[in-house]
Amino acid sequence: MTTGPDGRMTVRAFRVEGRIDVDGRLDEGHYTAERMFDQLVQAVPVAGADPSERTEIWIAFDDANLYVAARVWYAGGESRWIANEMRRDSQQLRANDSFGLYFDTYHDRRNAIGFFANPIGGFAEVQITNEGSPNFDWNAVWDIRTGRFDGGWTIEMGIPFKSLRYRPGVEQVWGVQIRRSVLADNEWNYLTPIPIQFAGGGPNGVFRVSLYADLVGIEAPPVGRNLDVKPFGTSGLRTDHTVATPVDNDVDADVGLDVKYAITQNLTADFTYNTDFAQVEVDEQQVNLTRFGLSFPEKRDFFLESQGIFNFATGGFGFSGPGGGGGDTPRMFYSRRMGLQGSTPVPILGGVRLTGKVGAFDVGALTMQTREEQSIGAESTNFSVLRLRRDILARSSVGLLLQNRSNSIVAGRGSNQAWGFDGTFGLTSDLSFISYYARSETPGLTGKQDSYRAQLSHDADLFGGSIDYLAVGDDFNPEVGFVRRSGFEVTSGNLRFSPRPAAIRWIRQLIFQTDGSYLTEQETGLVESRSYGGRFQVDLARGDAFTTQYSNSYENLVAPARISGAPFAPGRYEWDEYQVSYRFGPQRPYQGNLSVRWGGFYTGDRFAIGVNQGRIEVTPQLSMEPSLEFNWLELPQQTTPGEFNQHVARLRTTYTLTPRAYVSGLVQYASGTNTVSGNFRLRWEWAPGSEFFLVYTEDRNTDLLGSDRWSDLSNRGLVIKVTRLFRP
């Protein structure tokens, strides 16, 4: 390792000859002290300090693969490791001791891919786009093994060059970052220094691609015939009593095909025919105590890969747009519009996607064609999206997004189009600005069809804050996007003070934050919503956190509305609400965020308890993940006690046979819809990139508190799906 004239660290990869066995043993001849480096630096809890544990690292390559290996020292041995998840891609892996390597293969200081694993062999990958927008659902074909030695654990990775995308040319210069966690001490170490506010307790530190070191010495093979062909076959039984013509134990079978082809070193085309998503886990039920719709996260593989390229007005500067559930900011591209009408699947005939880089431009193009589905009134429809984004300055970009839906669901007849410009500007390491302007065109709509936003954020460790202005026209209607609320303008902001009291060793950080928003009807200026509140949080040294919150809400209903099933008359409503929560850290065999909330709710009162992101470690292979949200509403409109209560209960149980094979079951109950559902999956990656799925799903309409507890079967299905990857 050396330091260049610009102060940036440089790491050199070395070529190896002969056979390399990726077995985690590190017994090949090239694992010598001369080729090893160990200069990591602590980011949390003491920025710039030496790590408490040593990590020895090797980066090598041959004509076909990139190899990464590490000897991960750990005083105290296996008893101190936090390693309780073996399943590939599990979110829990990010709360385990782990070692990861992240590559900026285009060397653009903005985009990266990462590979990481824990001591017992659980592993995952991630795509990072524009210093943010992480995609943990991206999967690559690679090999990884872990092992043991007297002083700790070892890891060995073999990553085919065919699984990577990089700039043309044999001699490569990439960006590289390394992250190692020591969770027994809630410690995070990196190859290059990371600002402390981004470094701990999660993946944000590796988002700062502009801070990566340089990796030199790699001699990469030319692209050649970089082609992946993955045919699949499905077969199953289906019962559905919710359609116009009910079916019972209907037998079906089908085949389809996915193809990935590297057009150039930088551009990749994906083709899909007769696309099937039978293996995808069902949506998790959500509680909705608003008068607006909810969005749900995308889970289908074809839409998850390279999804960051299509993100609009998002970045890695502390703002990433709306997540699952709420958020008033529209989404210009919401992939669940394709192949789903509401929550009902619509058959996809096929589609094409093109993603990659052309010079300083990120390019994304997607077109999908769905079939007609008469049972739910869905017409055959084409969806098309074009995304261009241009890198400017050091950490900034500007972009354009165009979209078209051939059959508008709002206009009845005709198509729908939308377009928008956006910009993300990293002004300093802590100061950022994000903005956009977008417009839609829908036959028959004559109101305001545009939306625009500007947000200025400062995100330093001790002080932070933001101010945000958003406007959404009453007829803004991007039908390949998602608009939760329309016809409003809102100004919002927050201020944060977060000291780190060095004199109190058991406290990592204190957070004092206040925020507020002011939303008006766009045409009249009438105040529709207003809120303000504050939060006090104590982050403990071992990873736990205690939080108290207060909020005051005001809603002006200009028309009758139903909220949680209860009717509300037009009028002005104001109430106060309080919340206390405690989050258990990752070092515990039981985890989760426990919360209690109480206060007003429009004309009445609300009391709620919740368990979010719960997890109970039975063994490193067996875990249970409970999630509860109980909301008791006392309203003058109710005629019977509990009439408008909203309760959701979920339990996910997972048994991992190997990192590439697991059995998982999700059972959930929602009182708002009186449904109980179960989804059980066996997933086995029987060869690299090739998978076997066995999926059983059942939904029932029921009232668990009534006399008839198992009243009616809604639908049921059993599916077997097999995929096979061919890579010439």
C-alpha cells in the first residue's frame, strides 16, 4: 500500500499462477506476508484510531477471476463473534460481524458493488448507485468460503470477471473500500477514513464512493462472449375464489427465458420472455391510519437488478426518497406498476432492459409488455422508461427521465406520458442540494400536471438540518410512477444537535431533533395539514438505543373521509401524540424495536404498541422474526368497542440448511381486512446462478375475534419453479 500525491491511498493487486481453491483455508503459496496489507483505520467509536483487532488482506487475480482473502483476527475467539445468520442476502447479515470489499469498477467515484460475509459463511452483495440508493437484492455469480484458525476466522472469495462490469482496457484502475465490523465493541473499521456520522451501525460508510482508495495492478480480460442464458420452468396447483369465475385445484405449467448479454464492456442488455415471479415472497401487511394510499417495496428480481439507475431525484446525501408505506414525494418510476394491478398479478409477455455507462452518462432503458387479464379488467399494456444521468463536478449529477404507458388507467382511453429533470449536488462533504421538475400528460385531465421540489441538507456529525419545498399538481399523474397525494404545496424542515459525550463511556451519542411541516392546498392556499414535534435519542455504546418523541398534528378535512374505516366529517382536527421506544442492539440473541404510542387521533384517542424488526436467535441456522403493530382507537363514531382498531401481526420463521438453501415461512394477520395468510418457501441454489423453488401460499378471510374463526378460503397455490444458468 502507498499514498499518492493527492493523499489518496493506493492498493496493488497481484497476479497468481496455478489453481486457486476457494475453500477458506488460505494455504496456497501466494498467501505470504509480502503480499498482505493490514492498514485499516477505525471510524467508530474513535475516528482515526487503530482497530482493536487486526485484519490481514490479500487481493489477487488470474485470467478468469478476482480473488479476495482475509485473515480476520478476533481476541477471545468464537465466543465473542456476533454471527447468527447463514442465509444469503438476509438483512440480518448487516447486524453480524462481517468482512466486506467494495469496488468502484468504473472508477467514477460514484457507483460501486460490494461483497461481504460473516464468520459462519452467510454472504450478500450490494449495488451502490450515485453514492446511495443501495440495492441489496442484486445477485452476482461468485464463490465464497470461510474457515477458522487459532486467532480468529478466515474468508476467501472468488469473483469471475464475467460477473463484473468495468471500463474497456486490460490494465484497470478501480476504487476500493474495505469494511470490517467488531460488533462485540460496536466498532467499525475501514480501509480509508470515513466521516463518523456515516460510519457506524449500518452500510452508509461504504456509500461514500468518492472516498475509496485506488486499486491498481489488475489485468482484466476483454468482454468476449459475455452471455448468460437462464431458462425456467414452473408447475403448480391454484385455487382462487376471488375472481369472477372461481377455480379449484387448477393445474398449470409454463416455461420462460431470461437472457443477459454484455453489448459492450459498459452496457448490458437483459431480455425476459413469459416472465414469472411465482417464487417471490408475498407483501407484508401494513397498517394505514391515513386517508391516502400505501406503496409496497419491489421484490421481483428482474426489476430489482440495476434499479438504482432509474431512481429519480435521489442520492446518497441523506435523502433517498420515499420508502415502503408513506411519503408525500411522488415516485417518477415505480416498477410495481408493471405486472401488477393493485396487488393482483397481470401476466407479463416479455421485456427488454438496457443499463450501463456511456462516458460520463448513466443509461437505463426499459420496456415491458403485459398481457390482457379479463378477470380484473386489465388491458394488454406497454410500459416504457428511459433514464439518462450525467456526472458533473466531483459529486453531482443532472438527469432526465421519460416514461410512457400505452393504456391509461385514469383517462380510460389513450396513453399516459411523463417526463422530468433532476439534479443532485454534493456541494461539500456535509452540504447537499437535490431538486427536480416533472410533468405528466393524461387525456381528459386539465388541471396542474406538474410537480417540483428543492431540498437543502446539512449532515455533519454534531449539527444537521434540512429545509424542503415540494409541490404536486392536482392532476399530476405519472402512471409508471406513484403519487400518494396531489394538489398541495408543503414546506418542511428539521434541526439536529447530536453530541458525543466523551465523559460518559456507556453513551455513544445523544440526538436532539426538532422538525415541522406546513402543507397547503395548491389552488386556494388553505392549510390542509400541519405538524411539528421533537425527538430525543440516546445511542448506547453496545448498540442499543432509547428514544422519546412528541408530535402535534393538524388536519383540515375539506371533504368527508374514511380513515381506518371510520367516517369523518369535514372540519378541523388537532391532537398531540407521544411515543417511547427501545431498540436492542445486534449483539443480543433477541433484537427488535419495542415502542409504545399514545395520545389523540382526530376526534378520539389512540393507544398503540409495536415490535418492529424483531428477531429471536434460536440457533445460527434457525431464527424467528416477530412483528406486531396493535392500534386501539377510541372514537365517538364507533357503535361497538374496537370497531375501528387496526392490528397487524407477522411471524417469519427461517431455517437455513446452507448459505445457498433455506426454508422460510411467513404467517400474518390483519384485522383491518380480516385476513390470515401464509407463505412458505424452499429456496435452493443448486448450482451457481441456478435455483429451485417450492412455494405454498394460502389466504383466508376470517375474524379471529368472532365466533366463526376460519370462515372462508380466498386463494391457495402450490408452485414449483426451476431455473438453470448457462454461461458460455
